[in-house]
Amino acid sequence: MPGRVFLLIGSLAATISVLAGAFGAHGLSEVLGSRAGVYETAARYHMYHALAIVLVGLLLNSDERASLRFAGWSFLAGILVFSGSLYGLAITGTTWLGAAAPVGGIAFAIGWILMGVGVWRRMATAEPPAR
């Protein structure tokens, strides 16, 4: 069951990233001005981590390790905080929103570490293939 949840969350997050990127490129170009690069960074990291959530979902379908579940939630938190704060900064010009981005970046890093731990443990306990 957890795998399905993260497959859905990751798919929705990827869809939102595509729509946000297109909207930024076509609908917000005049509003963003010099902050277009900030918006593009938000959309790029949003997509990277939406795909990471999908990967967590696939991994959870065969192994329901807690570290993998926590990785998925950490990636989602990173999208909301890192990308969300950068989207807000780029659209509104409110610079203090950028102060939240490092917290989201830490959530991303924690997610990658947890996913690595989950995969490492899974491989350590897996049966070797039959010859």
C-alpha cells in the first residue's frame, strides 16, 4: 500500500512541476524578470524530487522499509519548502522567502540518505540469485 501512495504523490508532484514550469516560462515571464532563474531552479528541483518520490514508490512495492517511507515524506517536504519558497520568492519578490530554501534542501538530502540506507539494507538482506 505505501508504494501506491508514493506513486500517486510523485505522479501528482511531477504533473504540478510540468505545469508550473510551463506557466513560469509562458505566463509569468514578464512578472519574473530577473527572478526567472530562481523560478526555474524551483521547477527543476521540484521535478527531480517528484521522480525520486516515484522511485520510492516503486521500491516500496517490493520492500516496505521505514527508511524508504521516511525518504518519500522527506522528498515531499523538500518540494514544499525548497521549491515552494523559491516559487514564492520569484513570483512576489519577497526575499525573506529564500531563507526557507535551505531547510527544504536539508529535507532533500535527508531523503536521499534515507533512500540509500533503505536500498543498502535491502541488498544486504536479499537472497543471492540462483545459478
